Amino acid sequence: MRNQEKIFVIGHKNPDTDSICSAIAYADIKNRTTQSGKYIPKRAGQINEETQFVLNRFGVHPPGYITNIGTQVKDMDIRMSPEADKSMSLKNAWEMMQQNSIVSLPIRDKDGKLEGLITIGDIAKTYMDKTDSYLLSTARTQYRRIAETIEGTVIEGNEHAYFVKGKVLVATANPEMMKTYIEEDDMVIMGDREEDHLEAINQNVSCIIVGLGIQVTEKVIKLAHERNIVIIMSPYDTFTIARLINQSIPIRYVMKTDNLVTFSTEDYTDDIQDVMIKNRHRAFPVIDKRGRCVGTISRRNFLDMHRKKVILVDHNEKDQAVDNIEKAEILEIIDHHKLGSLETMKPISFRNQPVGCTGTIMYQLYGEQRLEIPQTIAGLLCAAIISDTLMFRSPTCTLQDKMAAGALALIADIDIEDFAREMFKAGSNLKDKAPEEIFYQDYKKFIAEGEITFGVGQISSMDSEELLEIKEKLLPFLMSECGRHNISRVYFMLTNIMEESTELLYYGDGSREMAELAFHQAPEEGTFHLKGVVSRKKQLIPAMMEAAQILQSDFA
């Protein structure tokens, strides 16, 4: 069965309950209504306590964590390499590379681990440059490989033994002359004369090679056997044997083993381009997560990369999206926020509705597709609506949200008020958390008129005392956070669900003036007390954006 293409359904960074639960729900919808791929819910950040409580409550595993959606080496067309081990001869390696139209051949051990790399250039250089008559013994060449290379047969001796000492030479002189230049352990290429064969044996050579398919005598074979001398018979003439024999050396002698430039299947293509440019190799070995070499890639592979395909839920701002979103192919966006800064290469399905929660849109989609909502997913979506609308107290809440939550609660068999108290209590249990964890639990970056950048975090609680403790922790952290990530103004909303109010902390040059203009009031004891303000999206951000625009026009 062919593997289905993976399509990720993912929410924003610092995900909230709506972002996580809507991703899970939409992946379920798509998997039940289309065969075009396998839809997988993902998350772009760590799950907060509230969301973890919801997932545990309904027995659902959290989506996998993905920090970067950019293309990786595994998204390239990796060229699978044929099996090659270091004992293979140069001739075999050359033929394998020609048959597979490749210029680089990774050499692997029996477990698939990379041991070295040989190229067409390495083989050609060895063949053209090496004039050393001791090359075969220096390379510890197996007699079987020598016979294969000259298409011969080992007719005497151990074909699995190795030629480890002596030189290779052509012995065509008379026996008396041969005594002067043949040495013990040499390998000799000879003609058909028995007296020459006997003299070579007398000189105690390691191996005798005879060409043109000549049959050596029984006497020669007997004496060779007694002295453990190998005899190889080849159909080629003496010249051809001498020309080919260096191709029998094992590739371990030639292959590169040090300072190999390799890439992991998990490497991001942005990170490897410079390495490829600096190292002008024709191909680079690729190693998978198990440490096995799976093939090679080249610079040409950048032309046919497969961008990851994603569906975004609960956001449409580039700064809120998973890193490298511009390198991915966005197929759909489903959201309930204002239009943001994301751009796509072609028209896509973009569903944006003025409701309080993306979970409400998911509820509608189940109805439109006439799909039964699983009890667990009903619980997740109901929790998302309760969370995003602050149990229907947020001004973002619509009648559609309330109706959807009521219907989902029936399917999930939960009491909305009791469940909401449990969920908010779990989500606001922040006493043991570090300021950084609290700050980034629900934090978003915004760009206003004139490229004014500001960040807004929010914590909602039903406990006034807990909010006071959080405030004392966060005030020093706001100072250290300002200036990071190109953010000049930092705000944090301490939202009291029961009182339907927010205490707004601020820090940064111009942060006070912008908040004063947005809410027409001055701070008290270093914070703004905003009655009736509970929604970052519908109440705080629009006011801040308008204030930033006014400030920018005054400055201009």
C-alpha cells in the first residue's frame, strides 16, 4: 500500500486550549472526509496546564511537537544508493556506479552505517596515477577479487586468501633471466611454458596468473599445491591482464573515511546550503535517525524539494505561526481572529468567522459534513469554547458559541459550569511556576501602525489572590523581556474571570502612553485597572492598534 502524504494541522505558538483542540478536531474531520493524505495534528509550543487537564480529562494524547515547518533533507528526493561494502573491487564499484548512473557511492557496513565514500574521480585517479607495482599487496587484495577482475578462475590455492606481500610483474623471459628479477612472494603474469611456471614456483612466488585460458600441467599444480601458491587462469592476453589487474584492489584502500561531509534526514535545508556551497562535492551522504546511510543528495535536489503541507487553525499571523511557515505550503486556514500578515503562493480555502472560538467553527464543520462527533472530541471542543469565551463572559462570545458549547456538552456528558471551574482552576495553578513559564503560557506578538511591535501575554483566573502572586512574579520579568525578539513594549493581562476585569501590566518606552490613549485612563500604582475588559483579541488589541496609529500620526 502506498504511503499517504502527511499534512499537518497546527495552531499557533504558545498554544491555548482552542489551538490544540481545534487541530485535533480538524485532523479528524479531514481524515474522515478525504483520501488525499494523512492529516496529523501538531502543536507549535508547549501545552499549558489548562489544556493538559482537558486532554487528560478526555483521554487524548497531545499532538506531536514541531518547532520548525521548514523543508528538511528528508523532504528532498534522496537518491537511494546500491549496497556496497569496502571489500568490493574498484572494477565492481565502477560497474555499479555506471549501471546506476551515480558519481558517488557510499560504503556501508552490514548494519547500514556509513564507513566511507568513493567517487568516480577517486577510481579514475587511482587507475591513472598509480604505477606502484606493489599496489595490490599494499592494498591487501583478495585472490578471488583478482580473479573476478580479469574474469578468471582460481584453479589452485585458497581464493579467499589475500595477496599481502610482493610486487606484480609480467614474467616472459627465459628461466635463467627470471631468476634475476622475480622475488619471493611476487605475483607473476606468465605465458604457456611449463619451465617458466616451474621456475616461478622455485622462486616461491605467491601467485601465478596465466592468460589466454592456458591449462597448466598437473606437475605445476602439484608443486604449487605443496607450496601454497595460488594459480589463476584468465581468458585475457598478458597485456589486458596487466592493464586490468589494478582494478581488483578493494575500495577500502581508496575510499575517503575522514572528514566526510554528511547530512541528517532531520537537517533543515536552510542550514545545509552554505555547507554544500563550501564543499563542492557532487553528492553528499544522508544519515537517518538510526544512524544508517540511506542515500545521497546533491545541490540539484534543491530544485525539486517537497515543501511540507500544513493547515493552520486559530491564527493567521506570521509571527504567531510555527517557525519557517513561509517555507511550507499552506493549504487552508480556519480562524476567528482579525486578518493577519500571512501570505500564500496561490489561493487557498480561508474560513474566518466572527465567533469566540475556532472550536465553534469545528462544531459547524462536523454538521456541514454530516459527521458524528466523537464523545472525546466533543469534550475537547466544548472545553475550547469555554476557555476562549471565559465561560461566555468575553465580549467575543456569540450566540453560536453558546449553542455549540451546549450541544457539545450533551455529547460529552459534562456540566458546563462544574467543568469550567475545574478547568480554570487547573489552568491557573501557577504558584510553583517560574516567571518565564507564566509569561509565555499565552503570549502573542503584534505589529501596529508604523511597525510598532508589542507583545501581550494573558493569564485568566478565578482567584484574586493567585493573580496578585503572579503579578509580583511578573513585574521584574517584564523588564528583562522588553527588547527581546524586536519587541519594544510589553504588556501582560491579569484577567479575573469572576469579576470580569483585567489588571494590565506594562513596560517599555511608550508603553504607558499607548495604554493611556487606548483606554482613556491613567495607571494606578504602576498598572491599569480595566473593568469589563477580558478579551485580548476583541477588547485590548483593537484599542492598542488604534492608539498606535494615533501616536504614529502625531509623530509624523
